[in-house]
Amino acid sequence: GIERLKKFARAPLALHLCNNMALLRESIAKQSLMEAKEICNQTSDHKALIKKFIQTYESDLCDDVKYGKKKYQAMLQEAVNNRIGTIVIDLDDVEQFCKKELKEPDLHMSQSVLDLQQSIESLVSCVEGNVMRYRLFFYEVCDALQPARDGGYRAEGAAKARDAVQCWRERLSKQKEQQGGALPKDCGVPAKLKNPWDIRFKPRGTCQSIPLRQIRAESVGALIQLDCLVVNLSQVKPKVEVVTYHCETCGSEIFQSVEGENYTPPKECPSQKCRDNKQSGNLRCNIRTSAFTKHQEMKVQEMSDHVPQGGVPRSISVLLEGDLTRQVLAGDAITLTGVYYPHSLPYFQKMKMRTPTTQRMFIEAHHIQKHKKGYSETAVDEDVMEHKIQEALQHSGDRLYEHAAKSIAPEIFGHEDVKKALLLVLIGSYTKQMQDGLKIRGDIHTLMMGDPGVAKSQLLKQVCAIAPRSVYTTGKGSTGVGLTATVNRDNATGEVTLEGGSLVLADMGVCCIDEFDKMEEGDRTAIHEVMEQQTVSIAKAGITTTLNCRTTILAAANPVYGRYNPYKSPVENIDLPAALLSRFDLVFLLLDTVDCDKDKQLAEHVTKVHSAYEKKEIEGGMELEDSDVLGLGFKPYNHKFMRAFVRKARSYEPVLDDALRNDIADAYVAMRDDEKRDGIQEKKSYTTPRTLLAIMRLSQAHARARFSNRVERQDFDEAMRLMKASKESIELSAPAKRGQNPLDVIYEILADLSRRDSVKDGWVDVTHVVSMAGHKALTKELVMEGIESWQSLGVVTMNPEKTMVQFLVPVE
């Protein structure tokens, strides 16, 4: 009885819950219906706004003869005339148009002013959030508004064949109409088959780039922008957009538009004649009259700055179509704007293979902007940079070469000759191609070897920042395969492909290799062919080929003992194979020698960099940089100017003056003779016939830096001076002299330290002495032994703790 009472008590509660659920469903349905109506109203408003935008938007940069400042009307005319293949809709223009419409809304577009204002405000965000839908809207509007061809029509190549097919199609359609077997209206010629142009979007200038690993689910179908590095590119292939079929039963032409990556061919003919006869028809695909577009797949990788500590760089596939193909090369750093889409497989492949639980994603590219323009590419602001170079040439005169060299890492003190050499490395000479196929390289390979802390790595980074194509790698993190090329098997297709390494990615650029001495000997031999023949020969997994690798090698290394040992010969300190060392045109030996004046200037320069060398904000939000805060005597040139300077210099091909041939030959013979006379103990480098070519390359690069077509005496003198300056730091090192007594070295250090103003009563700290003697390759035990020897001779004295030392007679 109690259970029955409980059931009667629960009945009203269950009935109440059912009523609430029914009311909730009804409210949700009403809300969904309201949202659907709002979207439909907004869509019609957006279509009207897009139509007005295409018809009326004016730009000051446009100056068309027919349409004046109407930018997109002029672009439509050029597209119809086969002058451009893509109409790029700049979202900055759409945003500017919407701001103007908000001030003066067109009341004829909508019945409600409030709804119209909301539609205007949401247009740009809706385009960025649903690119596929609004791309179709823009395409339909442009298709409806496109003008007829005028006198500027260019009938060349594919356009001529397209016109012939279109004429045949119109003639065939008229015959079918007369015979009464025409196709239904919904089976007419698609717009993509008639129009030779496409629509793409350019992002707003305020659009922020996001890291690859921060792309989320809300980005699917939306326009995203990211900074990335191009890793791999496939070959350009034709991709079908509209497939045409010919019915052998009734003679009709059937069209099928392909929107996605895959399509299923139709099985029945939709013509009226076949339907009347109750026949399915016999459809045959006609490739010749189908519409194709250029298609290329690209693999991009996130920038190293976006990779967290301990993380691995992530990559994603990108699809390029139309005129975006062949725009980038492997190794380029780009800002990519595109739509984030899921990858779908056709039904028969899903049935045949096991469908994975994870979803593959890709990006359809809409806009690509390179971070650095190549030397051979035409920059947008080329005229502006040319004007700046001419101004700098008039202002600096003959000192433009020196100013450009000092502008390479101006924060780094000294190293003037090294910076001049790096400028010549960026400029280089030109590659000579003989009639019999012999190639003589024009790239200048350079090796910087020296003590730790002389800013070798920073100089490499600066060269990477200036060069349009550059790859930075380290010795321990590089293998022979990673530098040249590796063979990979594609998981999707099963094809064996070659993927270029660091040297191939830096083709026609600079490859900076840090910690060159830490590389394994087997990996180091992989770059021998690259440095002289400028090719990479591959014979792996059935692939036998030769890849171009016209790369300049810029390497930095430490001596074999960690620091330079002045009691060993330079060749013993370098400890690299002669076959590799002879391939470097310049070998800089940079020693950290002790020089009071230089050390003080260095310290002042570093403190100045950390105090005054920063951008200062002024009123109005503008940023200005002091013209010469580092005391260089001029305002350092920025990287953009340096790239323009190098681009102009590389356009010259100077030839050797006849009067210099004998001088170059005499200089080469003298270098060989001096090396033979000095002997193996004093040998500083390997002078081979490659050295003769290095002198000529440096001379030609200096002539290019002067914008000259002839190599003159000053170019040859500068080349010889740089080759001598590369070994100058060895000769300036005092203990490098053979037979110098360590006691004399310790005495000179003590005398130098006791003369300084910071020393009180002549007492010198022993740890300071040991530190300075370390630069002279003297150990602590040897220093203490030397001080005790001078103490026994009555020259110096030490305190009981043996931490301080003092001359008994003050040194003048």
C-alpha cells in the first residue's frame, strides 16, 4: 500500500517535468527559427552590400582610363580581358567601405535601419568567419556585373582555345534548342567554365599572425594568418574544377562542378531527350573541354621562435591554386593567410581502408607575403630604395662600402675587417659558365675561427637576417643527410621522394654553420662537393640525380684546444683537413688578446648599447631612433636598405683589368714562396690554386660594392688587405713569438696592472694576474711559479695569504 501511495505521489511530478520539457523544446525551436530568419535577412543585406561595394568602391591608387578610381570595376575589366587571373578582394577596402556606409546607410537595401546597420557592422567579420560562403557571394556578384570585352582583350595561349570551345558550345546549344533536346536550365554551362578568373581575399592590415600550435576548432572554415617556414613543395599539377561529359546516346554535353577534393561521376544523362526515351544514356568524359586550374601542395613548418622549450616544430599541408603556385621556394619564411579546412576521403577509399579516428586538416592559401624579397625579385618599393641608395651614395661617396660594412651588426664592437668580408660574402662574385660546360663558382666561402666570446655566432645571425635566403644550423645538430638531401616515402601515395637538406634549402643564398669544429668528420665531408662543384649528387633507393646547391658557406668554429694556443702553429690550432680548408676563400683567426685601450673602448661600447641604443617614443605615437647613438659617425643602415644595396651590387658583372693580371700572378707566387720559407711551424694556411681564384672573387665583389663594371687597382689592394688581415690577430698576439719566456710575460702583466689607477699602493690581485695570463695560454700553476721566481729574485713581494702581489720598487 505504501508503494502504491508513492507512485500516486510521483505522477504529478512526472507530468510537470514532461510539460516543462515540451515548453523547453518549443522555446528552442522558436529561437532557432528566429536565428535562421535573422541569418537569411542578414545574407540578403550582405549580398546587396557586396554588389554596391564592387560597383562603387573608389581607391586613390586606382587611375583607370575607363572606370577612373573604381578599383574593382577596373579589376573586373582586366579579368574579362584575360590580363589577370585572380580578383583579390582586400578586406581593408571592405572595412573602409562599411565605415562609410555606417555614416550614410542606403535605406533602399533593407526595411529596417537597425538591421541594416547590424549587417554593415558584421560584414567583415562574417567574411573572415565563413570564407567559403562569402567567396561564393563575391563570385556571383562579380559574375553578374562583369562587363563585356573591350579593345584590351588578350587572346593568347589558353584563352584562344577557351574561346574556340565556347563558340562550339554555343553553336551546339542552338542546334539542340531547334531539335527540342536542350538541357534543363539547372544543367547549363557553369560560371567557372565561362569565367577565366577566380576570387581570393587579402587579409586586413590589423590581422594578427597566430602560431601554428594555437589554431583551434573555431578556426575551421575561417580566415587565419600565421608566420611559417616553407619546408617542401610538390610539383604543379592540373586540378579539375568543371568536368564535361558527352552523351553518346543523345549527343548532349553534361557539366559537373567539382567543389571539394573528390567527386563521383554521374551515371545518368539529365537531358530531356534521354528522359523522354527513358534511357540512362552513355556518358563519356571529355578532358579537352573540361576546366582545370594549377594546383600545388606545400608543407610549412612553424617558426623556431614559436616552438616552446623542448618542443618539436609542427607542420601542416597547404594547398596553392592559380597564380599562387610557384611563388615560393623551399626555405622561404612567409606570412600565410588561408582557410582552415578538414581533409576528406572519397567513399570507396573509406570502405577499402580503415578510417582513422583523428581528422587530417589543411590550409587553402589565399595570400602569401614573403618576409624577405630575393635579390632577383622585383620589390614593390624598388624605386624608393633606389632613391635611398642614390642619396647614400651622394652623402657617403667612396665611404659607402665602409658604412655598409659597419651596418652589419653595429652593436658589435670592432671586427671592421670581418664585417667588410661578410659584406663581400653577401655580394659575392658571379658564376662563370664556359663553352665546354665548365663552371667556376662565384660564391665566397668564409670560415671564422677564434676564441670564445668574440661574437662569431652573432655575426652569423646578422648575415642570416640580411640575406633573403638563409639557413642557420649548428655542427652538432647537423648530419650529412640533414645538410644535403634525404629520401622519404610518402605515406599517402607510397612514392619515394627527395627532401632537400639545409644546403639545398639555401640554394642561391647563405648557409651559416655554427660550431663547425663539433661536426663529425663523416658529416663534414658531405659539404666538400657543395663548396666547389655546387651540386649534391644522390644515388639512394633507386633515385640517381644531381641537385643544384649554389650556396655560400659561412662557418664559425673554435680552435682544437677550445682557445687558441699561441705556442702551437695556426694550422695545428685550426686542425681541419687541407681538402676542406683550401675550399674556404677567407679564414679569419680571431684572438681575444689583452689590450687596455681596446678593452676600455669595448666596455664603453657595450654599456652604451645597453643604455642609449633603444627606440624612444615621442608624442603622436611615432618612434624615432637617434641618428648615431653608437658613435659610428653615421646612422646605420637597416636590413631593408642592406638587401637593396646588395641587390643592386649583384646586378654588375665586373671584368678584370688587363693591367692587374701580372700583379695578381705575382701576389700569388709571393704567397706561395712565403709559406714555403716560413716552414710548417709558422704555417698560417694552405695556399693552393684555389687561393688565386679567391683573390679574383674578392676583387670582383669589391668592384660590385662600388657599382663598377671593371676591377681596378683599389679592388685588388682591398682583397689582398683582407687576406692579410684575416691572420693579423695572430701576429699581434705577443706570446705567439717563438722562444718568449713565460717569466717575461708574467712580468709584463704585473707591470701593466700596477700602472693602472684602480690599483691601491701598487698591490695587484693574483686572481687578476691569473685571468690575464690565461689569454697568453699560461696555467695558474705556471703563473704562481713565475711570481715566486720573481719574489726570490727580490723584484716582487706577496702578502702572507698569497692573494696580493706588489713590486718592491715602483715601476715607471
